[in-house]
Amino acid sequence: MEEPLEIEGWKRISILGSGAFGVVALWQHAGSGDYIAIKKCKFRTSGHLSDRQKQRWENEVQIMKTLNCPNIVSFKLLPPHLEAVLLKYNPTRLPLLSMEYCRKGNLRHVLNQAKNSSGLGESDVRTVLADVTQAVSYLHKQNITHRDIKPENIVLQHCNTRPGDVIYKLIDLGYAKELSDSVVSFVGTLHYLAPEIMKTENYDFSVDYWSLGVVAFEVICGVLPFLPLYTPMERFSFIERKKPEHICIYQLHSGSVMYSSELLKENHISTCLKQNIESWLRHVLQFHPTQRRANFPDNSNVFDCLLNILDKKIVTVFSVHTLEFYSYEINESILISTLKDWIARDTKVQKSDQILLSSLGFFDIKDDKYVVDILAKVRLVTTSGAL
């Protein structure tokens, strides 16, 4: 018997998604307008599921109830009358999972847009990676490894206090596991799986580092880093042979396979951010987990290192004379004079030829002013370039 589409003021609006075992339906209350997303097992009997799959389902519900992080989709209590009726139409007797509804879709939909074929803009890259990093870091502090980090599991929620009115949240903890030591099981989505899972070896929390690195590359470049059109086994054979510094494997039109230690040139981030991210990727995309889980030279961990990179202030200059962009990392102590020196060094436009512009016209900015104090107010231009 099919469950009713309306239950005491609640109406099932749509099916948000369907996976191997579960289906997520969107319900709305006619009076308040409140939404709730409800995940239930799609089968008519629990006999379709193995004991391990049943345990995985129950584990996801229990984990979701304990989490409290703005970058992870939150658990929502079901109204008692709605829950009571839905349970009558739940033959598997597996628990229902009720969550907040994130109405702006997922990151995969964003990446699939034509304008993002070479990755997102720098501002969006910073926001996405910071939000996802905060989510995974929170899970690891709770001794939980996600094991299935991918764009499909990163959703967008409206938030009018954030840049672009969006906050990114991690979902689908169906493969998440509390890890006290190491485990062996083949779970996750193939393009984002760490090598040790592909090899069905013991693994630990560092598998999330690899997946986060693959997502970061894809967000920046618009494509996956490792031969996305190859079969999983073909792709793995090349990954297995890569050097520690390699973060990308791609195929030329000639058919030759190339290894690279850099991001693809087709991206929309500044050189400063690109170089810092590349250094971070060389760490998290290490083939061997022992190297991947090690701290960075400054003793920061994977999450803190990336968050520090994303928090850096960067000024980008476009030179009309050379038709090139130049970027500079700044802090609260950098003076206009210092910035002009850097621009003169790289563009060959002398400091005396560099002029500060506002949207209203020309005005003079003293060299002893701090860059961060005027950055939001002016654009720095030269007689042959612009900031």
C-alpha cells in the first residue's frame, strides 16, 4: 500500500532523490510553509538488505542525530502525527531520517553549468572549500570518517548572511563510520576513493583527505584530476605509478598520458592562491596514506592548512601592457608603497606611473597608507595596467 500524499496538514511535494537503498521525499506544511526532507528505505521488505546494509542505515540515522555543525545538513525531529502515519507505511521497519531541506540544489548541478566548465570563480572556490573543510574537520573531531565526499553530497542552502547568500553543507552519511583504528571495506564513489580503499587495504581517516583533494581540484578546474574517462582499474594503474608531487594525470590528443604537479591552466583563481593550493594538493593526494596523514612543515594539519590558505588576502593586478594578471598576498602591514614596488618589479611600470582610481575619478593615495584599508574603496591602475 502506498503512503498517503497528505497527512494532517503535511503534503508530499516531490521526490528529491533516490539512491541504491533509500528515497528522499520533500514534505511541506500547508499552514506554516515549513519544509522537511524525509529519507526512508525504498524496499517493501528488509529482506532486500544485508545485515551490513541495515547497520549502515541505522548508523547514519544515529550519527545525524548527534551532529551540530552549520556545514552539515541538520537532523530535524518529525512531528509525532506525521511520523506515526509514515511508520505505518514503512514495511522494512528501518528508522526514518528527517532533515532540513536545502533548496538550492547540490554542487554537482553547479559544476555542470556551462559557465563553470573550467571551474568556479575564486570567491566561490574559497567559500565551497572552506565550508566543506569545516564540515569534514568537525566529523573527524567526532571520530567520524565520511568516506563518500563528492559534489553530489555537498548541497547549497540559502543564507542571507553569507557571500552570495549561500552556505554549503555536507550530506549523506550513509557510508560514514566511527573509526577508532582502521577498517577494511569497499565503500564510496570510485572517482573520489583513496587508493587504499581501491586496494581493499586497511584505511583510516586520511581517506577523507584524498577525497577532499579530488573535490578541491574539480571545483577549481571543472574536471577530475585523474583520467576521468578511463575505467577504474585503468585509472588506478596510472595513479599507482604517479610521483608524490603529481596532482593531475591527463591524456593528450595524441593519446599520451601526462603527469603534472600543477593545476590545469584553465581556471579562474589567482596565481597566489593557485600556488598555495597546489602545495596543499601535493600533500593530500599522496598515494601512501602515511605521507598523507602527516602534518605540514609548520605542524598544521590538513584542515587548518587549507583554511589558512583560503583566508589569505590576495590582490590581483591586470597589466594592459603585458596582457597578464599578477597577484600578491597581502596582510595588515603591507603599505601602498610596497605594493607599488611589487607591481613595478613585475610589470616594468614605474611607481611614478602608477595611479589610484576610484569609481568617481582620480585622487591621490599616499604611499604610507595600508593596502587593506583602501582595498574596498579603490582600484590601483598604472599607465599600462589596472587592478
